[in-house]
Amino acid sequence: MGHCCSKNIAVNNETLPSDHAPKPPHYAAATVAVASPPPSGSSISAATPGRNTPAQSFSMSPFPSPLPAGVAPSPAKTPGRKFRWPLPPPSPAKPIMAALLRRQGKAKPKEGPIPEEQGEGGGGGEGERSLDKSFGYGKNFGAKFELGKEVGRGHFGHTCWAKGKKGDLKGQSVAVKIISKAKMTSAIAIEDVRREVKMLKALSGHKNLVKFYDAFEDVNNVYIVMELCEGGELLDRILDRGGRYPEDDAKAILVQILDVVAFCHLQGVVHRDLKPENFLFVSKEEDAVMKVIDFGLSDFVRPDQRLNDIVGSAYYVAPEVLHRSYSVEGDLWSIGVISYILLCGSRPFWARTESGIFRSVLRANPNFDDSPWPSISPEAKDFVKRLLNKDHRKRMTAAQALAHPWLRNEKNAIPLDILIYKLVKSYVRASPLRRAALKSLAKALNEDELIYLRAQFNLLEPKDGCISLENFRVALMKNTTDAMKESRVPEILNLVSNL
């Protein structure tokens, strides 16, 4: 559960490989928060240039070349004093990698990648021995469950099948995520585990959320007992279908993803690692329910808070995450990447190194011209483009995406959107001139935008066509969980109390 596979999807015009075909490097295994970075001396300028990057020409040099005829000097060569060719922009990976190392408690690496055996925190030593690795969970895991075979493996631990021996889960099959305490070599790593358990406990009541049962610990490991999903990963199903989904089938997948993500965002929870490997089907049936898993990188976020730690998976990380100022909108970017893959079988941003991936995410635009995009509906393309907008302020929320024309015929209920509370707060605190301008702009809204707003208005249960602060309070409390209290979402009501 939550493990990283090295299976691949087609890259641009490459054929999508199966388990029996040669696989290009770095697909699902390029996890930002946990992957070992390339050597510190490596530079993105040495990466393969993108399709739109013009090759530098040296044919006009007035000096004779010492190289054989037809052989151009390397662009990586140090420019001479007389002629200074334009250098590539600085690698965005250098500060990103430095931030990851600080988060993981690692010292500045020497030449070569950091060995994986060092775990989350690097070298251990006195700092590791002083860490408190007691979580206060139950100590009787072995008495309650019988462990079976491994069913998944990731950077943070591995997941095994297990069967209950006593109590409410007696005879029931479950999944157990086992996290080694030996790999918790930094205070952040310990806090990540503690927060994951707290989040799984707090989030409840949604059909597309994996069920949490209990947490245990012993001297060596932490055990997180959850619902067993036996239908495999979304990534496997994409590969089984030849790399892409038909539009109607892609809609059914995306509706489930958006619905559960909208629920999490309303609770003040940002997942931060949405990717096909972290969605599991409960059974092998074609129409099985899909569950989101692996909240190891998730966090609670207040309505006006911006997070700044760089976590996620390289192919799915949003630009604002790399810029270290983001909130729940980062999850919608990841869903946009998943949507792109579902519809065409290729990644929108690709490179052979993490440096190249980050550079592509920050500077490149997805390709909507090559096959099969000409045969995909304009509504589907517009849907993906609205999610992959590099300006997070213009990106759709999960609730807005469910109201998009491409998904609207699915007759899915549009959930309450925390954005409505933020917009009302902004309107209340605006100047009279700005309020007048907003009222004028409201008259120019198109029908698609009005459908979303009407749905939100009806969720507030207006009385005689009017809503009050109490309507906002009641609507929020109807959707509350312990996670909402942890992220202090209800505090936003205090900011609109003078409505």
C-alpha cells in the first residue's frame, strides 16, 4: 500500500511498456520527499534539452576548430573569453534538493547519491539516539493479528496482509503498514508518522477513503492497521488497458478522485502525494470502488495558511510547491497530471533526471497537439488545462472540477467548497469600491460558473432566498470531522461574523 513501482507510462511518443518490456528510468519511483537525489555536483544544464529548446550553433566561429570535420564543440564546454554563448538558466533542482535534505535531516552530500540505507535522517549518531520513538500506541499487535505476505512496498515502509485473531476484527483480512523505527532518524520523520496516524483517525465517513482500524508499536516498528484493498493500483489498471482510458471510463475515475479530495480539502487536509499508485481498488471488479491511501506526506492546513516544505512525487508536484508557497491547490495540479495520463497515456512533464522534471514542471507547457489529443473532446482538453494552470489562483478547485461541463453529465452531487467561505470573507473585508466592482463583475458570469455557484448556494440551505452566517455555520458543521478541528477550519466563520 502506497508503494512506489517502477512501471512506466508512455513518454511523449514512446510506446507504453509493460512488465515484460524494457522500462525507461524514473516513473513512479521519483518521489521528491524520499528519493535519493542525484549527486550534488550534477547540473540540470547537462540534461537533455526539451523539444522547444534550440540547439546552440557554433558553426559561425571565426577560429579553426581543433576537432575533426563535422564534429561540433560540446555545448557544456566552458565558453571562451572572446565569445560568450548564452548559458542555460540556473537549475531549479539545487535549492529544491537542499530543502529536501534539510527536511530529511541529512548533511550536505558528498560526491554521489546518498545511500538509501541511511534512511530518512542520514548518518544517525548522537542526534538519532536522543530521539523519542515512543508513540503511545498499543503494544499487543502480535496478540491481535497474524501477519501474512507482503503486498506493497514504499519508501516509508512496507504493507502486509494480515488476519485478525481476536476482537472486532477477528477473522477479517486487513492491510498493515509497517514502518521501521530504525529509519526514523530525524524528528520530522517521527512527526510524519505521528501525523499520518492522527490524520487517518480524524478523517472518516467518505466512501473513497481507506478505513483506519488501529495503530500499534513495538521496539522495532509502528503498525498501522487499515482496510485491505485487493483490486490493485490505478497505475496497474492504466497499464492493463494499454496505457490510457476512454473518456467515459476516465470520467468515472476522476469523479471518485475529485469527490474524496474535495472532502479532504473541506476538512483542511492537503494530501500532497496524489498519484496513480496511491489509489487502490477494493476488488478486482471493473467497476470497483477506488480508495485513496498513504497519508504519510499529508498535512493539516488552515484556510489562509501557505505551506512551504517541498514534498510529493516529482512527476506530480505543482509549481507552487517548488516555489515553497502552496495550499490545497497543489493537489489539483496532481489530479491534472493524473487526468492527462488517463486520457493520453503520456506524462505532461517528463525528463530523465529529477532536475529535468522540476525544470519541466516550472517552465514547460503540456503537449495537447500530438496523438491522441486531436481525437479527444474539447471539453476534456479544457478540463485538463484548467487543472494544469501554473497560476494556482486560476486553477479549479475539486468542487469546481466536478461542476465542469465535461463531468456535469455524470449527475454527481457537487460538494461544499471551502473556497466559498474564503470568497465571502474576502468580500466582507473588501472596500466599498471593490464590493461595487465585484457586484458588476457578477453580472457577467457565464452559465457554467453559475451552475457551480447555485450548487454552493443550495448547500447553504437558504431561507426565503437569503443566507446568513448561521447558514454557513450549519453547512460547515454538517461536514465536520476531527480533522476539521485540527486544521481550525471553523475559525474562518469568525472572520465573516460581521456579514
